[in-house]
Amino acid sequence: MSKARLIAYYLPQFHPIAENDEWWGKGFTEWTNVGKAKPLFRGHEQPKVPADLGYYDLRIPEVREAQAKMAKEHGIEGFCYWHYWFGNGKQLLERPFKEVLESGKPDFGFCLAWANIKWGGLAYGDLYERVLMEQLYPGKEDYINHFNELLPAFLDDRYLRIENKPIFVIYNPTGLPNSNEFIDLWNELAIKNGLEGIYFVAYQHFDFSYKEKGFQALTPPSPSHNFMRVKYNFFEKAVKKLTGYKWIQLKYNSYKLKNIYTHKQVVEASNYDDVSKEIKFFPSCSPNWDHTPRSGNKGQVIVETNPELFYQNLNNCYNRIKDYKNEEKIIFIKAWNEWAEGNYLEPDLKNGSKNLEKVKRFQEESN
């Protein structure tokens, strides 16, 4: 038996679509940003290069099978696919998950996270100077259509559940005009269709009043919630006061890029002893992070990454959930394959499978 239920976020972006061809140029996928990335400061490890799976195309079933096999062998229970529904039936990047659902393959757990946020030129880059796709909430009819679109997934035996309810993460719960209304409607529809309801999880920080908004739990955005929790010592505070730069910026000559953190700082921030036990949350951890391929000097970077620190991060997360019911002992890993965010478990040329091996070690150890 696994020590915890590990669910890895999964980005379905690695295949061309007509909209990306129009917005970014013919054949654009996430690999376009990954491949053209450049070092922005001394010692900056860019570009990231995939190893075992290569620069894959998610339209190919064998790729999806290989990903699931690799994840399962290392103790991951399932993927949480990012799901894009913009209102009025408009979806993007739906093909990989749709094919997983309709083909019945791979035989591997899954759930969905609704990324209900507008698409801009770059969220961290041009701050939506160019809005590519608005996120709309047309009302009840659209909510019903959205539910019906996902019902075959909710009814699938592979769908990950808590209390026999399909897990559904909402990225931007504050964007919903009335989250209680939406959740009540979906629960009603779920029961009408033979389910026991939906288990709603808010992708939000600890101060979000998730219960009042209709959610059963929250999961904090990773690693950004830990960037906010980093504690600086006296020396670091003094350097910042005297120079206007963080010590780590000076160390790496990273004067233009301000959002730089060490992996050790981020992992230390994942000790949740200070977070009220009243808050039901599923912790989230990251093996790495480097958003600069998408957003240049406005990005966020974790330097000095180390698989052993990722292993410590997993254990910090487990310490928070070890007293939960077994089915609620969930840790989200961000992410399986967000390569342009430098945020992935898949093997790369630098570390190979070391992060995956730490996941396996974590799962095989006694509670």
C-alpha cells in the first residue's frame, strides 16, 4: 500500500491547435518556448532538455501510455489534467484527455482541474495586454452543458474519488460569479446521474474561506504559496536593505530577474506547522520551477534544485496529512510535465529519473 495518494498535474499543451497556430505561429506547442529558452543570469540552467520521452506529441497514444507507465511504476496514483472550458461550450487543448477517456487507455487514474482563467499574451509577461481568450460564465445553461460534457469522465472507473465523489479542482474559484450556486447545481446534477456528488477542491491560498464558498477542501498554488512563506535571516534582510537586491540575486548576478529563490528556502517554507489544523488542505509540492521560458525576467526561478530536497518537500507535505483518512491523504505534485515552467517530474538530461526515484522511495517507506 502506498504511503500517500500522489496526484500530478498534467499539461495537455504538447500538440498543435488552430488557435495557437494563429496566435503564436504555425506548429506552436509548449516545446517552442522550452527550446528557445536562454540563460538570463550566471549559472542559469536553460534550456531544459527532456530525456527518456523526448519532445513528444500528445496526439500519439504510445506517448500517453509511456507517461502513465512511468508514473505508475514510481508510485503516482494518477494525473490531474488541466481542463479548459471558457464558456458557451468553448474548450481548448481537450484532445489528449478526450482520447484517454474514449479509448480507455492508459489504464491509469485521473481527475480534472478547471483552469478557469482568461488567456493573455503571457500571464507573467505582458500582463494581458493581448487577451487571447476570455473566460466567460454565461449562467446556468452553460454550467449544465459543462457538467454534461464531463459526465462520461466522472462516471469512468479510472476517475479519482474521495468519499466516492469525483475530485474536481477549480483553479480560480473567486472568478466564479457565485461558487455556491455553481457547486450546488453540479452536486444536484451529479446525484441525478447516479453519483454521490462532486468533491470540490479550491486551488487557493490558506486565507481563502473555502467552506463558505462551497468547497470541501483547498490545495495551495505551488510553488507560489511557498515563495510567500520564505523566511529571510538577518544577513539577507540587511543585504536587501543596503543594496535593494536579495542576496541570492547578488550571488547569481540576477539583477533584472527579482523572483529568484533557492530550493532549500522553498522546501523549508513547506513546513506547515503554523497553518491551522482547522483548514482542510491537500498540500502541493514542486521538484523544480523556472517560468522564464514563458516570461523572461518577469518569471520566477528556483535555483540549486536537488532531488533530495524534493524528497524532503514530499515528507513535509506528508506530515500535514498523516492523520487524515486514507482516501484524503493526498499530495498534489506540480507538475508532471509543465516544461516551459521548468516544472516537471519527467526525466531530463540533468537529473534523469532522480526526482521520480525520490517519489518511489517516499512511497515505499513505512508511515
